[in-house]
Amino acid sequence: MSRRLNKTAFALPAAFFLPGLLCLGCAFADLRPIGISTVPEGPWALLPEEESPVIIHFDTDMEKQPVERALQVYSPGGVIAGKINWEGRDLFFSPSVPWMAGIRYGLKLSGTVTALDGREQLLSSDFPFYAVSRSPLPYVASFSPPDDTSVGVSGPVVLELIFSHPMDSRSAEDALKFDIPGEKIIEWLDGHRTLLVRSDKPLNPWIAYKWSISDKALSLEGAPLAKDFSGRFITDLDREIISVVRVLPLMPPDPLMTPPGDPHELWDSWLPAGLTLEGGPGPGHGIGVEFSKPVDSDSLRRSFSFVPSLPGRVEMLSPVSAVFIPSKDPEPDTVYSMRISGTLRDSDGMRMGDDYVCSFMADIPFLSVLSVSSLPSGAVDPVGVTALPESGGSFPVQVNTGGIIRCLIYFSLSFDPAVREENAFRITLRPFFPGTLPPVSLRSAQWLSSDRLLLEWEGPEAGEGDEPHYYKLLIPGSVHNGRGSFLKNDFILYLEAEDE
């Protein structure tokens, strides 16, 4: 056997003296290091064949058991089992299973060994090596059909596997498990990187076909597949995948004025509020979705999701259309992302495959305060001081006869009649400065129109001389118009009370 040995010497850690040699004359311990060399020769070396042994060579005769205990050969999968035999001063380690290309092995020597002449030496080395080839492990880079998708029963290619490295065709074909009707026709393309599997007969419909390829598949350089790989697909008679045709906002039917809809109509009794969802749904609107094929209603109800969250329910309007009805209106000035999951199935059970995603902003603006006006007694029009809507600012108001402040608040949007009273009582006026001011009470609240509210408070006191009196007007963010719009933040004004 021809082999190269790495002539590396491992030095003894310290000298030692033999008992009995201490006398009138001096005797010295043998301090020569034990010469050791290895095959493989060192880090990243390569054993040439699948059954090449690992060899440890000593330059002197050794006690065998300590050397065998110090030796360990391992791989990422654990310690390698093998057979040890000696030929003179050489230890040979032969693996129980042949070396595999592309696997990084390790040779470790750790412990104290003893020569027959009494010398001891501490071994401490650990280095990686390869066998057959240093080529990286191949892997399945992509495959078709995608996992869990639905395909037709006939077509030119049933299965396509694309590998990261050129493959050994025989081992890869033997490692592939794929049961299909008829005779498998196998073709390799792209320099043995692409494996195509065909059949001379159509596949059976409504069947889940599974395939797998094990790590017994080797690259052309002998490296095994990095890991087992598997997949599956479902067959159907029709290869047309269900898809989303359009999405648009829908206005709900009026239960008092609209007769029951025709079940064959696309949107039933709902009315389109736009041609697309770009304008966004308005208050109380739903989101209508039209599909290319009849849809499975159970899977559809599980398929809707929104970011940020938008709770609601799904109702079918026709075999190919549905409406998502939010349980609350979307937030104003907020971009929503709507996703319909690719797990959606048509009425035949075939999946859509890819998620459908679109974004929209609700057609619901924030409510705002356009102006606040101070009115004299008996007036309903802003003939007094008018404040622009700058929250946190201050402006003067007159205290009318009887200690009454009258303020007219002009909002940017109309309020529904059903919510006007509750919102009027959310608005408060409190003494602010000085702290000795007595409390005030709401005397009346009157909506002059759907967007103008007149409030009267009694009890304010006008400031005198150098001592101004301030009252804090608070319009909280909870004020809403009953149509989905509300204040983005609390609106605050500091009213300086002055005499008429």
C-alpha cells in the first residue's frame, strides 16, 4: 500500500526521572518526543477512496490500548464506527460504512499515550478532513408542481426537480420514489441538474400524489443529497385555477325599501359604491369580491385577513361572489392590507394557490373642529369672536348677563340625529385658572344644524384688571358623527372670560 505520512512530532510536556537511577553518578530521563504522522496528513486533507483507512504512524513501538482510546473519528452525524488493526508501528482505522464524498469528517487524538520504552506523550489534536471529494452536498433547489397545489390529469411533465449540482442519474433515479400510472419516462437536462418525469398514461383525477427523494441520490462527484426531500400535489379534471376577478366597495341593502335580491344576481341586493376598492369603503360599507369560478363557502370564510386587524364576517351573495362585512368601520386615514389566502378552494376542491393581496384606505375622514365662536345673548350667528381650530390655544369669550357663556362649535362633518345628543354632553367646560374659580354647569345644548352645536354654560366669572379668568373647553376624541368619523385627538381651547 502506498501512503504518505505526515511527519509531525508531538513533544512531551515535561521531563521525568526513573526511580532507581538516582545514585552517586547521574542518569537522565529519555526526553525525546515520540514521532507521529497521520493519513490524512492534516486539516482539510483528502482520503482518495471510499475505503481508504485512517492511519496513525509512530516512530517507535507503542502500547496499543492507550493509542486506541485516544483515537476518535467523527462526522456531523456523530462518532464513526470502524475496525482497528495494527501493522507494526502503524494503526489502521477502517470505517464500517465507506466514506461519503462531500461529508466533513474529523480526526481527533486526545489523551496520554505510552511507548514501550517508557516514554509518555500527551496528544491533543483535532482536524477536519474529506474523503473521495470535497464537493459540497447537493440539494433540491426547486421543484414543480408546488407543494399541495392542484394540477390537471394530463400534461407533458408530471414532476420536475432542479438540483444545485449535476447529479449521478442512476443513483438519483433509484433514490426517487414516485408512484404514477403507466411507465415513467425520465429525462435529464441542464447538464444533469434538471430531472423531468413523465408518464405514458394520464394521472387519475382527485388523487394526492406523493414523491420523495432520499440522500442515496449522489452528485456526479459522489456527494450525497444534503437531506431527504418530499412533496405532494393533487390532480383534478380542470386545470383552471380559481382567481379573484375584482374587489369593490358595496353599500348594504336598505331593509325597509329594498326587496329581497335575486340569488342569481352577482351582488344580490347590495349596491356597488365604486368600480374598484381604490376609493375605499365608506361608513357601513362591505367589501365585495368576485371570483372566476364558483367558490367553496366554508374555505372562503376562513380565507380573509387584514393588517391592521379588521373584524367582520363573510356572506355569500352568489356562487361566484361574496361580501366581507366589517363589524366596525375601518379607522380613518389608515391603510389596510387585505389578504385572501391561497388555501381558498373552488366548489370542486381545487386550491387558488397564490395569496391575493390588495391595499386600501377607507373613505372615512377624521372629524375636525372648523371654528369656535363666542355669541352674545339671543344671537345664533357668529357675530362675536371666532377661533380657528388650533387645539391648545386660547381666545377671549364674553360673559353675558347672568354669568352665561355661549359658544357655537362648527364641525367639519354632519352628525346623525341619533348621536347628536350623546355627543353634545361629552363636551365639557371646566375652571382652569385661577384655582379658586367656582364650577360651571351646562345650561343648554342645541344643534342649529347637523354640523353646528350651540352650548350655553352658566356660572363663569369674567376676569378683573390684571387677573384674567380662564376656562378649559374640552371636546374629547370620543366625539363621533355616527358615520365612522371621530376626532383624531382631544380638542382643547382655553377660554378667557371677559365682560360684555
